[in-house]
Amino acid sequence: MKYKKLYIILLHFTLVHFVVAELFSAISAGIAAAAVGLYYTGKCSLSECCHEKHIPGDFNKLKRLLEEKLYGQHIAKSILVNAIKHHWEGHHVQKPLTLSLHGLPGTGKNYVAKFIQESLYSLGTDSHFVHQFMGRIHFPLADQVPQYQRELYGWIKGSKAITDAYLKFWRNGVRREDIKLKDFENLITQGAFNEEGGFYRSDNIKSNLIDHYIPFLPMELEHVRKCIVEEFRIRNVTATERQIGAVLEYVQWGPSPENVFSNTGCKRLSQKVAVIAAAGDEY
């Protein structure tokens, strides 16, 4: 089997979360195919290996998950499936596919990484072909915190730039669905390259090693409502307007004076829904 790799970088205000997923494609084995088949039949019945059974690459599932569970992110939806599928099926891949996901917390970046894992690998997040690096776990040294902060600073600027740019569109009456990747990609790239810290003057950017910079737009009321309804649905509860309103009371909005975006997207809504769902008719 020939290795292919996919790197996903999730970037927001509070955490840098790297997901490295190794993608595989079959190559012709000629006469040796029969012997290889016997080897895999025995080995793969006992453990995960480079085989269609364990790496199905179900892009229909990925598309469905994005359509059903990713709210307000039409730009990300339009890029992700096609970019990964093209890389997966490519016969002349020269480098890993690297996706850089930018946006505020709670806008769906971690969900996207999870959906990709669940769609490409039978074992999903438990696959040993998936490696995750999380800031608080893999960069725990207290004396290195200033360095970590400097490295994050440039990426934080990128997330704020997305919000500022979208707010200008909103003020001018531009429909969310009419905004395109081209409206953000150069802004994100230049921010990552020029800001101190992060990928400041980085060869990764100079050499075009990042294939796609994908903006995740801030969440508006309609998107937060969908997140709340889904959290109730997971708990087998059909949410009432009163229950939805009770959860919305915990959401903080900005920037002032418009206050149209959730400061934390859909983060932490699950805990609030759990309490209100358990209370039942009290709400």
C-alpha cells in the first residue's frame, strides 16, 4: 500500500489542535496480489491495517455529516469533501494534503475533524492511523508558556480578522451564502505570514505547503438555535421554544453594538442543554 497523508490544523482563540490522518491508496501488485491477499486476510482479521475494510473512504458519509451537522459553514462544506476526495483518489500525489481551518471557538472545526475521521476510517477516532495533538496535553511545560503564546498569536489574529471581515459584509447587507472563499483566503494567509509568532515569515507559507486556508464564519442566532435543537435531539427531547430560550440566555453575543455573533459559537451549549433537559417541565 502507498501512504498518503492529510494534515488538518484547527486554529482558534484558545487551542491549537492538530489532527494527522494517514490516507492510503491501493497500488497494483501484479502477480503478487494473491500472496498479499492471503497475508492481509489473516492479519486484518485480527487488527487494523491498510485495507478497504478498515479504511473505506466513505465520502458520501462525510458529505451527509457535513450537510446535517455543520451549521452556517457553506464555504467549508464546498471545499472539504472535494479537496480530500481529490487527494484520496489522486495518482500523482507529491505531498500530504494540508488543510488549515480558521475561526472562533465553537464554529465547527473540531466537529469537522471528527467527521473526517469517522468517514475515512472504520474505527473513526480510535483508528491508529489518526494522531491528534492538543495544546494542553502535548505542550504542557509551564516555563514554555510565553513561547506557546507567541506561536499562537498570529493565528488568533487570523480568527479575529475573519469576524471583522464578515461583520463588514453583514453591515452592507451581503447574504452569508453569497460570501466566497476568495473573500477570506488572502486575508488569512497574509495574517498568518506577517504577524509575529505563529507562522511568522514561515517557509510553510512561503513554499505553499498549506493547500487550503478554510475560514469558519462566526455563528449567528439561527445557527446557535440549530445547535441547541440538535443537543436536545441527542437526548431524545423535542425542544420547546421555552427550553431553547432558556439555553440562549447563557449565550454571550458580540461585537458591540450589533451583538449578532455568539462569542463562543456552539461551545458549552451541551452542558446547558443537559441541565434543562433533565429539569423537564420546570422549564
